[in-house]
Amino acid sequence: MLAWQKEIGAPLSKVNVNGGAIALGHPLGATGVKLMTSLVYELKRRNGKYGLLTICIGHGMATATIIERL
């Protein structure tokens, strides 16, 4: 992630510094729950309002969810 960030120049405040599905080993059936839980806790830690979670679901498909912290 840091090599990508350096090449692209993306601000670290906008990326998942905790690791995504590949970094976690992609445990089938648990990846979405793990990533959503991490997103909720990271929004709380950063006092963020919105979060975006994207995840592949196999066979070339994917899903995305935007959450709002109230």
C-alpha cells in the first residue's frame, strides 16, 4: 500500500492503512464483516462522517457500500 501511495500520491488520510482483503488473507465468508467492522472503528477513531467499503464477490462482480456515522 505504501509503494502504491508513493507512486500515486494519494493522501494517507483517504486510504485504508489497516489492510484490505488481500492483506487479511481473504477468509471466504468473513471478509465483508471484517472490513465493515474495521471501517466503523476507523470512522470513530478519525471522527469521520462517511466511509466507503468495496469488496469483490467472485466471478468478476463486486459490491460497494457507503455508510454514514451518526
